[in-house]
Amino acid sequence: MSTESTAILYPARDPRARRSLRLASGTALCLAASFGLSLPIPMIAPVLGVFLLASVNQPMSPRAGLGLVLVVMLTTGSGLLLIPLLRYYPFTGVLLIALCLFLAFRYGLRGGNNLVSTFLVIGLTMISAAGTFDFGLALLVIGALVKGLLVAVVVLALCHWLFPDPAGAPAPPAATALPDDQAAWIALRAALVVMPAFLLALNDPAAYIPVILKAVSLGRQSCTTAARGAGRELLGSTMLGGVLAIVFWCALSLFVHLWMYFLWMLLFGLVAARKLYGLSPSRYPPGFWVNTLVTLIILLGQSVQDSVAGKDVYTAFAVRMGLFIGVTLYAWLMIELLDQPRGARRHVRRRGRPC
């Protein structure tokens, strides 16, 4: 391809190439840092890194980064307040969790901070489920979320320094706040998508934490997915993430090392990021590729931990993949049953990014 045609396709002010590099390198750095530092639940840092890097296209000041961490500590700590209700009044506690999930998703759909909405959903589900089983496990989950977010914030700043947007690059369009009735309908749907994973986690939180993270990702994706094509987007991204995780595992098995883990994650992240930002043609929306990348990270990270613990990696992967497919089919069913009115459907498509 000639220099002139390249300049036409990718103008000097087009920030998509650098944003793709930021997303891929940031995800790989979060992965390497979390496993290298032996953080608790190491897959949390790269998952939060994907959400952060895909949502924030501007460098965060140290004050803003610290403020986000403090907000997350407060929002995730809210799950601790619901532990007594879940232990002694389980039916009331579950209903209250469902109401809080609905309010958290509606907050994001009404123009609120999407990251805060996501962290609130994670805190309400993961921490309250873990605390019902063991209070010490709830504190461990809070520590893992805070440490993982700190890693993601530091990596975000480093990646913006390494790959800044070109001067004069257009800012991404702000998400449009939905009207109250449409936001409430879609928030109800997203909350119902997350609830089954939370109920499963009440029985064994340590085993179902990956399922909760997957359900949260599906809940975000359901905010921008209409009934038409929902199966292709939700189930397709889950299946693609599983296939990529198998290919990744086979490639990593050739030479097992932390830096090879980083380099393979960088390569797979670049493939997904180019699709997400439109550098490589794709008929799927950005939420599809975010969910694919998150599914890959969760499945692969859990398999690595299973291998270290001496478990049967392949059996555990098959069970986990089956649970992911089941949760995805349920999310598809909720979208089909609670499809919003025609006007809301067009409006959701214009938003273009998860809640």
C-alpha cells in the first residue's frame, strides 16, 4: 500500500491506532503485573484494565486516579453492609441486591460514570456473596479489587505516556443519557442478567467468582444489544473468547514464562483492539470485542491458577466454559423477553458502548 493511500485511510489525527496499542499493551501489562506480584485473584487487574482502557481515552491526573480508587473502595464496601441481611434474612437480602443492581445500571444509563456503575455492580455481587460464606474472603476480594484497580490506574497513565493521542485528535462522543422509562427497562434487563451468577456464588463464592465477572461483562453488553442479533453478539463473543483461550493456552504451553504470557497477551489484545476500534473491518460492535477479551482473560487466568494449584486444567476449563455458555444463553433469553420498545432500541444502538 502506498504512502498516499495509507494517509487517506488513517489520517495523522486518527487516534485509533494509538488507542489500540494502549488497550493491548495496557491489558498485557496489567496481566503481567498481577501475576508477577502474586496479587489475590490476579485476573481482576487485567479485567478492570480492559474496562478502564476501553472507557477512558484521556490520561487521568494522580488526584483523579486516587479519587477513583477511593470511590471504588466505598462502592465495593457497600457489599459488606448487605452481608448480615443475606445471612439472617436471605430472601430480603437477595431482593435488596437485585434492587441495588437495578439502580447501579440505571445510574450508568442515565449519564452517570460508567466505571463507578460497573465497580458498584462488582462490589455488590462479589463481596456480598463472599462475605456470606466467609467474612475474611470478602476482605480478600475487596483487597483484590483495590489492588487490581491501582495497577490498572498506573498502567493507564503509563500507556497514555507511551501512546498519547495525536494532537488535535477528535474526542469520542459522549454517551447519551436515556430517558427515565427506557433507562429503567434496560437496567432491569441488565440486573436480571447478573442475578443468576450471584445466586450461584452464594453457594461457593471462590468457585463462582469468574462466573460473576463474566455476568457483569454480559450485563454491560446487554445495555447496548437489542433482541435482533443478540444471540450472535452475546453467544458469539463468549464462544470466540473460549476458542481464543484454547489457542492462547496451546501457544503458552510451548514455553511457559511470565514474559511469554505478557507477549502472547499483547498479540491477542492487539487483534481484539484493532477490531474494537475499527482498524480491521468487523460487523460487530465494540461491546462484542470487549466481552471477547474479558472472556479470554477470565478463562485463561483461571486455568493458569488451576495449573499452579495442581488441578485438572482441562476438566475445570470445560466446566467453566459450560457455565459461561449457560449464563450467556440466559442473558440472550432476558434480552428476547424484555426487548425494549422500538424507540429505545434505536437509542441504545446510538450509544455504542456498554453501560
